Amino acid sequence: MKNTGTAILRNKKSAADREGAGCHAQVQQSVDHLPKILLVGTPNVGKSVIFNKLTGAYVTVSNYPGTTVEVSKGRGRIGDTVYGIIDTPGMYSMMPITEEERVTRDLLLTEDPDLVIHVTDAKNLERMLPMTLQLCESGLPVILVLNVMDEAESLGLEINVRKLESLLGIPVVPTVAAANKGLDKLKERIREYGKSAA
Ligand SMILES: Nc1nc2c(ncn2[C@@H]2O[C@H](COP(=O)(O)OP(=O)(O)OP(=O)(O)O)[C@@H](O)[C@H]2O)c(=O)[nH]1
Ligand SMILES: [Mg+2]
């Protein structure tokens, strides 16, 4: 993807610096009109690693309006489609307690995502599945990612992915995001989802 100026460069400055940068509205716009993917899940499960793999270099980070919570947005081409991809703050439940959780709940409600990727830590899958169900019950189109499969496997855990898919009725993708494993499969499932929604 070609860089069209300063608007969609990865921005590592502090939030305060960025607010003064003047390119913010442009970045926002460049993501807003695109089909949208939201990455959600509890803290520390690999959402941002997956976000970085899906978006590459064209990312902006900004405070969610009225909060000090940072939200990253970027563009990513998957198949023939360029998506706007949003990395949300960690959330334990759709019933928010912390400011971070409120921001993620608001993003889910207001961004009208074309796809929600629920990223989980495969070691703690049982604790994380209730949120998958909450997301599905909210009528959101969900793909479940079982990340950190390397650690799950070294603990001797075996997950029957096909059975989980048929029980939940949604795509389930095992990944080791930090080692770049399973990301191609995830992109393939995103492409299939896009086609079935068209
Ligand atoms: N072993 C292992 N570590 C991983 C994997 N994916 C991510 N990590 C590591 O897990 C840690 C957390 O990753 P992040 O991407 O920051 O997690 P996050 O879900 O964005 O966390 P919050 O933003 O705090 O909600 C990092 O140290 C990653 O390198 C994986 O598949 N296996
Ligand atoms: Mg993160």
C-alpha cells in the first residue's frame, strides 16, 4: 500500500503529541468508510500482536473521545478487500466495569463491525468462551481465535477445533500469533466470511 502522506503512518508519539499533529481526522476518515474488523478479548491474549500482523505499517493510535484510553486503528488488505481494523482495550465481559471495558463495549455498539475477532488464550479457553457466547448472542458476526496455542500444547492441552466450530456455529482458528503461525488461516477465514456476507 502506498503511503499517502503523514495521514496513515504508524505513530509512536505520545497521545498528547498526536492530538496536536493535525492529521487525526484524516486517519479516522481513512478507516471509517472501510468494512470494519474489531479485535476484542481479555487483556494480554495477543490482540495487538494480531492487529500488527493484519495491519502492517499504516496505523494510528488515539484516545477514545472523553477518555485516556488508547485505541489503535489501521488498514489491512485481506484478499481483495481493504479493511479498517480496530484493536480494542482488554475486556472481561460485555458488562463493563473499567473505563477500558466501557470503551470496548462502546466500540462494539457504535462501530457496526462487519466482523468481530474474539482473541482468546487457548490455555484458558473455558474461562473465555462465555464472552464468545455474549458476542454471538449480541448478534455480532464472530470469528474465535485460539491464540497462544504453543503454550497450550506444551501443557498437553488438546482442543478439538472442528467440534468447537460446530458447537458454536462460527469459524475457530488456532494461532501462535507471536510466531506468525495461523495468521494465513485467519485471513482465509476472514475472506470466506466476507464472501458469505456479500
Ligand atoms: N507464547 C505466546 N505468546 C504470545 C502469543 N501471542 C502473543 N504473545 C505475547 O503475549 C503478550 C501480550 O500480547 P499483546 O498483543 O500485547 O496482548 P493484548 O491482548 O493486546 O493485551 P492488552 O492490550 O493488554 O489487552 C506479548 O508479550 C506477546 O508477545 C502466542 O501465540 N504465544
Ligand atoms: Mg493490546
